[in-house]
Amino acid sequence: MRADLIASLPDLLEPDVIAHLPPSFNVSEQNLVAWIAERSLEADVFLIKDGVSLNLIGLMFLTRPINADVHLGYLLGKSVWGKGI
């Protein structure tokens, strides 16, 4: 499963998708394993998959509680933009 995630991330995290996200979301193929580990330290990370093909179409992040606050974030791949999901 981790190999599938590593293979899917470069297509998902293309420049238009991460343009307004923190610099830590910029990923290259050389640091995919480290990128996954860093995001996992910051939040619980959930995969968003297409219900039919099971292809990765996005990520959801749920930060760990800090002062009783939890933050939810997500990103969707450009291939699903404007499709009403």
C-alpha cells in the first residue's frame, strides 16, 4: 500500500494543487518517504480514493488536538476539480 501511495503522490501533488499550501507540501520524487513521514507527524492523514477505480484522488489531514482545537484540511487532485465530489 505504501508503494502505491508513493507512486500516486507526484501526480496528485502537482503545482496547481499545492500552489496555496505551505512550502512543506512541495514534494519531489527524491523525498517522498520523508514527506509522508513528516505529514504523519503533523496530522492523521487519510487517503481519498475514487469509489469506482479506487485511485487516489486526494488527501485529508486531521491535526492532533492542540488546546482543544483540531483542524481539518484536504486537497483534491486536479483531475477531479469541478466534478462535484
